[in-house]
Amino acid sequence: MTYDPLQQEALIQAQWMKEKVFRAPFAREMTPDTPTFYMLVMLPYPSGRIHMGHVRNYTLGDVVARYQRMRGKKVMHTMGWDSFGLPAENAAIQHHIHPAVWTRKNIADMKKQIQRLGISYDWDRELASFEPAYYRWNQWFFLQMWKRGDVFRARRNVNWCEALGTVLANEQVVDGKDERTGHPVIQKPMEQYFFAITKYANELVQGLDTLDWPDNIKAMQRHWIGRSEGVRFSFELTHGERVSVFTTRLDTLFGVSFLALSTEHPIIQAASASDAGLATFCQTIARQSREERLTSDLKLGYRTLLHARHPITGELLPVFAANYVLMDYGTGAVMGVPGHDERDHEFAVTYDLPIRTVIESTSPWDPGVLIESGWYSGMTSAEATHALIQALADTAQAEPMLSFKLKDWGLSRQRYWGTPIPTVHCAQCGVVPESEEHLPIRLPEDIHFTGRGASPLTTSETFLQATCPQCGSPARRETDTMDTFVDSSWYWLRYLDAHNTHQAFNPEEAKAWTPVDLYIGGVEHATMHLIYARYFHKVLRDLGMAHADEPFQRLICQGMVLKDGFKMSKSKGNIVDPDDVIERYGADALRLFMIFASPIEKEIDWTGFEGIEGAARFLKRVERFVEAHTPTTDPLPPVSSLSSEEKKLLSKVHQTIQRMTDDLEVRYSFNTLVSSLMELLNALQEATHLTPAVRQHIVEVLVRLLAPTAPHLAEALWARLGHAGFVAHAPWPDVIPELLVADEILVVVQVNGKVRARLSLPADTRDADKEAAALRCPELQPWLQGKTLVKVVVPAGGKIVSLVVKDA
RNA sequence: GCGGAUAUGGCGGAAUUGGUAGACGCGCUAGAUUCAGGUUCUAGUGCCUGCAAGGGCAUGGGGGUUCGAGUCCCUCUAUCCGCACCA
């Protein structure tokens, strides 16, 4: 009987399900010293169909999970749905289907698809963030954070479409217009809720040093958080008010020729009341998106009627409103030093402002030695900075300041499909947090989705009516919902205790299972999700719920799956549906090809189906090889009594175990994992004279090595070998160290850097003898004839003899 | 603009610590088997040169360090990804 993946895979999956083969235990079921492994993959957004990126991600995670299970560990590996967000609401607007209905259907469809891949999830821990049972804990965390003072309200710009009366997401805005209707979009400040993530900015930077993450991801986070050390001090304006600036280059103070303030700066806003030109300028800038403001080379400014006094020279400096100064970084105001800052320089050229050189250095933008700077001349930049802070401490309130590019986490969304923010607006008490007993604050059903006007929640009378928890008088419920990044900032903890109705999760479970041992997901989440999640985890730690400082000890970011060089997307029509591939080749072939095709962190182009033919072919060869074997119970004879062919082959087998173990445990290199296995099969098929016992040993090893990548076939073959249990629970093969030692080694001889001979020598040959053997070797003589030997190098390890010769 | 990466045969890639470049797979060529085949098996396959043995060249371009560089340093070019309201 031959193995037909299309029929067998479903049967095997049903058995796994029935026997709960992948069930992860609770902490209370384990002794404290039970070895555990938490294998986490980024939870998907239920868009409707899984795509190849999901297949890649989940297969990689599954290979590790299955391997760790075979190593005897208890493995946490499960799946959930990041199911709040814009697409469900768009579906509601366009197709008049309720977001919950749309989302439930998508989850059901995608779950079926994922299950066909044979991923070893404990489905009993499945969660979906749109369920009140989940999002009530978002609300609960919000209330705890409110108590700790980690939530605040402030005004910040949003994309505002006047015609629709709606706030738009960045992705909905194209060229300053609403993507759908083409109505213009402006930046408008709006009162919003924030998490004070910047309180943790320093710890978020420092924590990176403790993580086993790829260096590029750490670098991206460091830049995103953007820690810079500088100085804050103030300039006095001629009318007496003071404006505070932040600079990292106080040493250039004598080069200041103007001040530039953000158009949203309170001082500019105040001044525009009596300056029509300024007011117009500010409106123009408000129409630019943040992206335009940062990418545009054009530095736009407006010279106000204000002047500021230089804190040391007393010189009067013009004050500008400028588009390149951002209100949400530093203090929203900069001192303009055209001689030593590129942006200020560009601005000064445009507006014809003095450009002074006050630092001597290799480049105008680098620190150096001060000149033309009064009695600070001659000091180094560092000395001058220090001295100037002292000098300006009283007169200009100068003080060292850490500034971060990281902004506080704005979590308000004027949307329906998200977690309702649990506060009420009371005429007497203001904004008041809901009391915990009232959670969850549920999303109402009586909603009209129009895609225009304020949040859909404002159309529900039942939802709006609330009672002030503080004074008991009628109040209006908050209609903002939370950013969906909140949902994905703690889900891995909920997996551990997914059905708990009186706690987000039991801290004992967190203690037993976290930090997550390995987290795999797309590189596109390198900054936002992975910073928010780290932040949230630290808050949970400070609430006494999570015990580790960092949530994800090891991280792998997989590259994207492309088709013909582009991201697969519906709009491009270049989607390859995993179901079609499984239909034709089976899940094992798809899994095997996915991880073999390319290293994880690289993008992979699904150029066609040629590669997967090879994967399917390999699986058939394995099957035939095992099929041809008649099982025996004879034990493996001692190594000393093996024939030399058998010993050589068994060495290959055990080297392969060694390499694959290394690939799975240390290197996380999956494509080479598969190629080792292919190499092994090639070697096995060449072997002719094997005793049944040796063959039995080899076949048993082979099937177990196959089990993490092609689990269905491995399961079937394991049964055929007469085993009663699942190969999923079989132990990973142990290396017999004796078999790793080779009798002979290959020594390569180089002359002037070129390989001229290869010698096979006994493994215990000393380096000096290798050198002698090399010099004697006949094929080397033409290269040595008539030359003088200048130098011989035999590096440690002794695999190379390098000869340097020159003409005699 | 800022930040992060990548570049090796016809293609995907391997080379784990500076030590045999091209493992493994795809594709292609030839032969065998089957013969309805899109099955299977064997051999070959970086480029140039040579009857052959062999030799030369070769890891995006240029330069450098070294006995030795795909790997380290400098520089240039090309391509891809992220940028805070997509998830």
C-alpha cells in the first residue's frame, strides 16, 4: 500500500486531535522542574484566507515545537486571532455585514486552512481578541494603568477629513486625500488617550542588550526609540515670555542666528491671532501630512514679529514658524545654527539668515573646538557644553535632558471595531474611569455603518447612556476605542490561561511558561508591535502579574513571501492559495518546500511550482526507502564489529543527527536542516550491503529526523515500523559520539594561496608530519621545482598546509 | 529624508570560527526503464581553454589587510523593507 498524502494527512490529523497529542499542561499539573518550551508565532489578523506568509511562519514554529516535544519538553504552542481592526469595519460599510459576523466566518475558514497544514497547536487555548471575554482584560489593564498614572489625555494631530467629518488612518490617506472619496485631509489636533510609554523609554533601550534577537532588529528598535542626550534651556522673547528649546549641540550656541518653532507651538498659535499671514501659513502646513513634512526637501518658514534675546550675547534673533520642526519631539522649538546643522543651514539659505562658523572640526556637522565664542573659544565641544549648562542654569534654566523620538502611545481610535475605552464623561467630575465591576463594557449591536461622520459608536443611544461611577449622575460614555496594538500586547499570556473568567491570567502560569523561548513573525513588526508588547509586559511586571523583564527571549523575523518579485496581494492578483498546493502535493510537501526554499530571514519568491515537485519527490523516496525495509528486533551491534561501509554510513547518519540538532537548537537554520536530511537519504540509497539490524537503526533514525518537518508521513512510517505511539512523542535520536570520530582526515595543500593537492591522512597525524607529507607529495613537485620555500603555515585544526614559495 | 537589510552558476541557495567556493534542490542535456504519460533510475552540468592530463578565471564594481577573503576594512552601484491610525 502506498502512502497517499491527500487521504492519510486528514486521518492522521484526526488522530492527533482525538488523542490531544499537542495538549500543553497547566502549571498546576507540572512539577517546578519540568522542562518547558514556549513556542510563539505572531497571531494572524483574520482577513479571510491564509497566505503563504502564514504558512511559512506557522511551519517554522511547528518544526521547532515538534522538535522540542521530541526532546522531552512540555511545549506551549497555540493560535489565536487578532480580530479587531479596520477591514471588518470596511466590510460592514461596503457589504452591510456586521463586523462580528464577517470576523467569525473568516476565523472559521482560516482555522480550517491552518489545520490542514498539520501544525501542532493546542487548540483548546485558542482565543480571539474581539470576544468580550478577551477585551474585558484590555479594559481592566487600562483601569490599572489609569490608577498608576500611566494613562493621560492630551491633544495630538489626527488625519481629519472635513467633508466626511471622520478621522482617517494613515493608510486611508493618499496624497493628502481620502483614498476612497478623494476628499481633502488635514492635520487636526484632537483630545486623545495616551499610554505613557516614554516613562519606560530608557529601559526599553537598555533591555535590548539582554535579548537574543537579531542585531538588525535591535538596531531598528534603538533608532525608533531614538534616545539622545542633550540640554533644554530657554530664550527670553522681547515681550517677556520664554520659549524652551532642546539641543544636542549646546556648544554651537554662539552660532545661533534664529529660532524655529513648530506651527503647532502655543507661542505661534497665540501670535497667529494678531498676524493673518502667520495664521495662513500654519493652516497650509496643517494640510501637509507628517510624511510630507519629513520627506519634503523644502524647508518652509514664516518670519513672525517676535524676537528672542540670545542668553549670552543679548543679540536679538528672529523667531520663525517652520515646517521642519515637529511639536512632538523635544520641546517643539529649536535654536537655528546654520553653520553646524544641515537643516538649519538649508533654512538659512532660503531665508537669507547669517551663517556663522563657531566650531572647528573635520566636518561642519561634527563636534570639535570652539571659535568665535567669547571666552568659551578654545574649549572642546564637550567642555563647552558642560560649562554652558553651568553658566545658563539660573538665567536660562539650562538642564541636561534626555529626549526620545519614541512618542507616548496614542491609543484613541474613532472606530467601532475595537475595545471600548472604559471611561465616562461626567458634567461634574470630568473624565472618570469605569468601575471594575462594570467590565466588560461591551460593543453595542444597534449601529449604523456609513463611513462618514464621527465614530459609529456615537449612533448608539444605548451605548452612550452611562452613569458616573464617582457621583452617580447621568454621564456620556466614551466612544473612542483602543488601538488594536493593545490586543496584541499581552495575548501570549492569555494563551496560558485562556478560559479564566476572573483574571486576565494566573500569574503562576506566567511564571511557569514565560518568557517566551522563541517568537517568530514578520520583520514588518520589528518596531511597533515588538516595542508595544515589550512595554506592556514591563507594565504587567510592575503590576506584579508577569515576572520576567522581557517577554520574548529569542526572536526570529522571517522574510516575506513574494510572487514575481512583489508582495502577494489581492489587488495585484498574484496570490498563491495554500489550499491549492496542499490539494496537489499534500501538506508535508508544502511544509518541506517552504522551509527548504530559503533561509528564514530572507524573502522568498514563489516563482512557480518547480521547487515543490522536488520536495514531493524527496518524500516519496523516503517512503520507498522505509517501505523496502523489513523490520527486525535485532539490536545494533557494537561499533567495533561493523563493516567499514556500515561504519562510514552510520557516521554519516550520526553526523546528520548532530547537524540537524545544531540547526534546530542553536542556529535556527531550517533550509540546511532539510538539505542535511536529503544528503543523508542520498548516502543511504547508495549503500548496498547492510545487515538488517543496521538498516533498522538507520530507518528508525531517519523517520524521527523527518518528524518535525514532514510529520504526517513520519507518523505513517512510524506506525509501519511497528510502533504503537505517535512519532510526535518519540524521543529525538541521540548521537553515538563514537561514530562521529573519523579515522582519516583530508588535508588540503595550498601553494601561494592556491589549492594544489589533497592528502588523506590518519586522523592522529601531527602537524609537523602533515607538513612533511605535503612536501613529499608528487602532484606538488611541479609547483616547488626551482623555487625557494619561504614560509609554511599549518593553522590550528590542521586541515590546511599553506606553502609560500618564490623564484629561487 | 531617516532607519534597517541584501547582492554567490540558468534559478533557490550552501560554505557554522578568515581555511577545498558552488553542498542540497530546481532546471537543463544524454542514456535506460515504462511506454498513454507529467513515473522512476543512471551519468553529466560555474565560465574560458585543451584531444587529454591539466591550466586559467570566478562570490554586484573598484581598492585594501592577510600565507589565505564570499567572509574583515574602505569606497561605489543596484535592489528590497519599515517610518507611528493596515494588521
